[in-house]
Amino acid sequence: MSLRLILSLISLPAVIASTSLALAQTKGSVDLKPLPPLANPNDPAIGAKELFGRKVLPTKSSVRVVGFYAKGCIAGAEALPINGPTWQVMRLSRNRNWAHPQLVELLERLSVKASKNAGWPGILVGDMSQPRGGPMITGHASHQVGLDADIWLTPMPNRQLSRNEREEMSAVMMVRHDRLDIDPTTWTPTHLPVIRAAALEPSVERIFVNAAIKKALCREAKGDRSWLSKVRPMYGHDYHFHVRIKCPVGSTECEAQPPPVESEGCSAGDLAYWFSDAVLHPKPPPIPPKPKPPMTLAEMPAACRQVLTAP
């Protein structure tokens, strides 16, 4: 079923949730074929995702973050190596293991902490950004400026996965069937220290998880709980957690978001919306929403045109 048809049938919260879940589990291919060339790449009506999605390499320039997490691009992106002592990159066919060097360093550091603090062999890294950032042909609205990364809630196996396994393997569902809490058969005491380690990183701005996972973290966290303020409920995110770092120092073209409130976000009032019937069981709107046209290059920061066309 196409996203266009889904949008015509169900409400926005459900669209976000189903799209996120579908992308997290969508299998890739080891026999990937390149996207066909655009008939008229200069057509101003072409979606920016079609342009950025066809760039397979980053610019050769210095690092430059342009715009907001959901409307921007990155020059000089660095690739997270697909194999490390305590990490492996998944869904290699997507070519989305690119990011700002600070995020690459953070993921490598966090993978070591997952190994030491939680006893995981390492972490499985999902989508980061495209080689030049920008909107993606499938999936995320964010992940556009090289400052976002998805980390699977499935520990890395204690062996190197094959290319086929990285495309076919599914992450493990952490949320109970009724969506009201975590699944105790899959959620373990090792998950909290991995998420906490990410939240304690000074450069981390937000961590997005399913509301049921937020509830579990609120219930299980001991001692210093200040890090919980960075962990925010978000549609989807049943299989992975989403790490977002701040605009790097000196990135004057990067558009920051307001810092999270200091509250833990663990009260019944904080979580009530996410467990309301309207969110858990959304009803189709009386009038199906008209699908929004894709964002064009003209709607993005002007500097992203330079990033797109640079060598």
C-alpha cells in the first residue's frame, strides 16, 4: 500500500507510527539497482527527496550543517564504518550511514559503553543520514542534517553479520501488543543503561522512544534521573531509539531546536496523551486529508542547492 493511499485513509498520528514501524522493519536488497535518472532534474516541481536520494557520495568540502533536522542538508559528511569492534551498520542498501563527524564519534563511543555497561557485544546502527543529507525518498521527515541516528534495541550479535543478514534481519519489538507497556519477554534490564548512556552524552539534544518505553524507563531508573528529560515519547520507535545531537559549535547555518524542559516527563499527565484512545486507536478523519506535495529544493535553505551540486 502506498503512503499516498495510507494518508487518505487514516489520521496523522497513525500515519507517523505506521510509517516509522514499516521503515524500521523494511527489508533491503543485496542486489540493489540504482535509481533511474530523472527526466528533467531541473524541473522546479520535483521533490527534493528525488534529488538528494540520488546522491551516493558526500561533497568533498569541509563539514557544513545547513538548516533544521527536518529541512536541511550536510556537506562534508563522514561515513560510520559498517563494521567496528562494538558496532555494525544495518540496511547497507539504503546508504544512510552518513553524518557529522561528531555523531560518528558519539556512536562509536556509545557502542563501547553498551558493551561495558550493559554487557551487549555492541550496537546495531540503523538510519543516520544520506551522503548529503536532505529529505529521503522513503521514511524519515528528519535525519536531514547529519545529526540524527537510529539505534536498534536489539543487541548486536557476537559475530559479524553477513550482508544478507543486515538486509533481512528484523529488529525485535519491545512494546506489548496492547501498546500500554513494554513487552516483558523482550525488554530487559540491559536496555536502560544503553539509553541512559546516550542521554548522558552532553552533545545529545533528544532521544525519541515509544511511549511505552518511556514509561518503563521512568519506572526503572534509579539514582540520578535528570537524563530522563532528554528522552521523549514519539510515534513509532518500538524497535529502536532515535538519538539527536545539538547543532555543533560553530555551525552557524544549523537551526537549533529549543532545549528539552528539565522535567523528567514521567508524571501521569506527561504520558496521558500517548496512552489516550485517540492515539492508540485513531479513527479515520471525516474528510481524508489531502496529501501534501513533496518539499522542493526551493523550499529548502538556499545553501542546500550548493550542497546538492557541489563536487
